[in-house]
Amino acid sequence: MAHITLDIFRFDQGTDEVPHRDRVDIDVPETTTVLDALETAKAEVDGSITFRRSCRSAICGSCSMNINGVTGLACKTPCNTVLRSDGSIHIDPMPNFQPMKDLVVHMDPFWDKYTRLKPYLQPADRDEDHERERRVSPEDMKKLVEAANCVMCATCYALCPVVSVDPAFAGPAAIAYAYRFIEDVRDSKTKERLAQINDDYLWLCAHCYACSYCPKHVEPHDRIVDVKRRTVAERVHMDKPGPRHALVVNKTIRQTGMLAETEVIQGTVGRFNIRGLLKIAPLGMRMAAKGKMPPLFLRPIPKVDEVRTIYESLEVPVS
Ligand code: SF4
Ligand code: SF4
Ligand code: FES
């Protein structure tokens, strides 16, 4: 048995103005998980400790929480992998959510973004038109399996720095789930789905990979790249800054081997978008005053052919 201390965030929105922390000492088997340790603390020390859980097997997605500052599933986290040097484990609710009671948070913003996707198949024809179920080839199904494994635990959403500064951003889970329907050959609403996820600020993703920790290996950061590529391929929202920015960055690096910042700014805002260009003019003037103005034109670097070879090998889509 191991003697450990759980240092738990405590808060009840019904009675508390500010949160406090409780330290709970327990004895648990060496191999116990953080969730089982919480269960022990609740059963043996303080029955009021509140947290969500159901399956204890990383299937239901209920028990995501912050464990020593890193968000993850408590039922998938063995205590002996996260114990601090003083034998304690600090447990907090998921960040990017409002706490409700102890480790339970208000999930509404997360579910709202999920609901906006219309997360169900919308085929062009009716079920009655098919003698049997709608068939999908193994190749087509392979593209969906990872994303369909999402258990909506919100771990990735809690880890996303863009959600924390701009709560309007759809977040990694919603975008990965949008991918699951966008790539489904049985679905007929690809363009509508792409437009919707673009409206939900798809292009705000900063590709920081903070969401790469996903207990179900959905790899939401990769699905975001896929959805952005599909947006460009389907010519959706091409009048908006997000796709325009991606294409002009792509173009200038391919042409010169470098980022031609002046062209990128013009291409993103829109060369004929006078209002948009006037809006960023003060920034340009401040940069010029500090001697930071990027050159208007760039010559290609000497080995630009090597850069182009990389593009070709990656089959990067062109504007
Ligand atoms: S993508 Fe992964 S981390 Fe995000 S909600 Fe789904 S299962 Fe959880
Ligand atoms: S890669 Fe994008 S979605 Fe994932 S955490 Fe970073 S900003 Fe958020
Ligand atoms: S209790 Fe179901 S995922 Fe942890």
C-alpha cells in the first residue's frame, strides 16, 4: 500500500464565494488510479468530494480533470506516475470551464459547439431508398475511425490556449468531430459543414499541438489541418482571411523560400479591401518608425528549388 495526499480544489457555486483546497490523506494500492484514489477519499474521509465518473475504463469521457497541472482522464492516470516529491497529487477542475462543484465543471460551452455541428449523418437520400444499410468501403471507413473514437471528454478543449483567450473558437474536439462527418462519404452536407466550422473560427487554431494529448488518439490537431485543407479544396470561405492567409503564406514560401510578410499582409486582408488596409495602416506606420518594415519584394533564396521539392513531396495544395 502507498500513503498519499490528495490536494483537492473545493468549491460549491451554491454556497462559496471563493474556492479553497483540502488535503486528504489516504492509503491506496501502489497501482491505483487517480480516480480510484478520489473514490477512496470520498468513501473513507469526506463524502462531499464531488467529481464526475462512470466507466472507470477511459470510455465514457466523464472524469477529465487537471492532475498536477496537466489535464487528463483520472481513470487512466496511475497515481504512481504523477506523485509529487512530497507524496501529494494536486487535483483541480479542467481549465477553460467554469467550476460548478469541486471537480465538476459547467460543460455547456463545449456541448453548444458540438451541437452546432449537427453531429449526425445527413445523407442526400432516404433510408427507404436502400435495401440494406448504407455501405462504406474499408478505405473510406479508415479515415473516420480515429475521429469517431472521440469520447467527448473535453481534455483537448481544456488544454487549448486559444479557447482560453477566445471562447468563441470551436475548439479541437468540435473540429475533429466536424471532420468525422465532412469525410463521411454517406453525408451530403460537406460544404455546409465546412462553412459552419469556418464560422466557428476554425482558422484561429494556432497549431500549438497542446491538444495532442488525447486519451483516445483522435489526434485533433491533425484533423484540424485536414479540415483546413478540405476548406481550401472545396473553395469554401475563400473571401475570408483564414483561407486567404494560408494560401498566401504557402505561395510566398514556395516562390521565394521565405515568408514575404508584406505580401502576406496584403493577401490576408485583401489587396482591394481598402477599409481593411486602412485599419492596419497605423501598425505599418509604427513598424516603419521602428525600422521593422519588411521589404516590399523578396528575391528567392539560392536553394529555393529544394524548398519547392519539399512542397511537391508533401503534395501541398496550391491556390
Ligand atoms: S478529441 Fe480526444 S481529448 Fe478531445 S474530447 Fe475527443 S477524446 Fe477527448
Ligand atoms: S493545436 Fe489548435 S486546437 Fe489544438 S490546442 Fe493548439 S490552438 Fe488549440
Ligand atoms: S470514468 Fe469514464 S472515462 Fe474515466
